[in-house]
Amino acid sequence: MNLLQSLEEAIKKGNRDDAVKNTKEALSINMPPKDILDALVRGMDDIGRRFKINEIFVPEMLIAARAMKESIAVLEPILVEAGIKPEYTAIIGTVQGDLHDIGKNLVGMMWKGANFNVIDLGSNISPEKFAEAVLTHKPDVVGLSALLTTTMPMMKNTVDVIREKTGNAVKIIIGGAPVTQDYADEIGADGYAADAASAVDLVRSLLVSLPG
């Protein structure tokens, strides 16, 4: 097994120590930073695939994402120096009136693991703050989360305000326990993801024809 394969396996197993060690070793022998990044992304892609078929569950996904995060912290300065940028920029947040953030955080971790630049606005975010963030950061996608049925209407308000202030410049996806594809269609969102792994695939499918 070569060094990049070892790095990929460390991510799959959620072994933070090995992931960081292998990242540092790869950099020390001047391995191209893009090749190192690709190994990390492959590891997280496999985690997402296994999660969707119920081979692993949320705890394993979180452990892998944390290993990825620590490796990226080592690699990021080298990527910046080499001019290698994330494939997409995503804004994510929980809508106003809802303080839940576990699902949102997991989606954010998976997006980072897929080489997205993620701007996490937090929870209880007003429609106006979402729209302001879109105008400021010019993301490719916005992810709206809600866990309470009582805050689902705020998703529609947020979609409406973003569209009003920014046009159709950004894709909007929604997710959360009470949310469905039918509701996404009803409020004019571009998509719905049932879980964090699906959120990665959804964004890639929505943006595949757009510049990275």
C-alpha cells in the first residue's frame, strides 16, 4: 500500500493520528498537494457511499470527518500557496427560529470533505442574513436546515428573500427531519437531501455544468 492509499484508509477508519502523519509525510517528500487532496476526498466519498447503504452510521461519519479536518488543516497552507482552490463555495445555516445544528454541522463537514469551501452561518439565521451572505460571498449553493415543523415555513421565506435580492444566481437546497422533496418543490428550492452524504451528491449534480 502506497502513502496515498494509506492516507485514504486512515480517513476511512477515522484514524486522525495516521491521517495527519501520512499528510505530513507526503508533503515532506514533495508529493503534489492536489494528489494528497484527491486521496482525502476519495476517503470521504467512500464514507458517504457506505453511509447511504447503512454500512456505517453517524458516529463513524463524524470520526472520519474529523480526521479529514485535521489533515486539511495541515494541507491547506500548501494548497493556498499552490493556487489550488475548493471546487465550490457553499453557505449553510439553520433557518430563523430553529436552534438545531447537528445535521447542519454534519452536512458542512461532508461538504468540506468533498473539497467545498463552506461558510457556516450557524443557527437561527434570518432570511435577510442568508441573502446578505449570498451577496457577499457569491456561493454556488446555499443549504437551509430545519428540524422543527414549525420552522419549515421560514425555509420558504428564506428562499423567497434570497431570490428577491439575488435573482437565480445561486442554487438552494433544503434538508432536515421534517423536510421532503415535495416541500422543496413547493417552496421553489432547487433540491432536497435526506442526509449529509446525499447532500454532497446533490450539490455535485446541480453544479456539474457550472464552473468549479
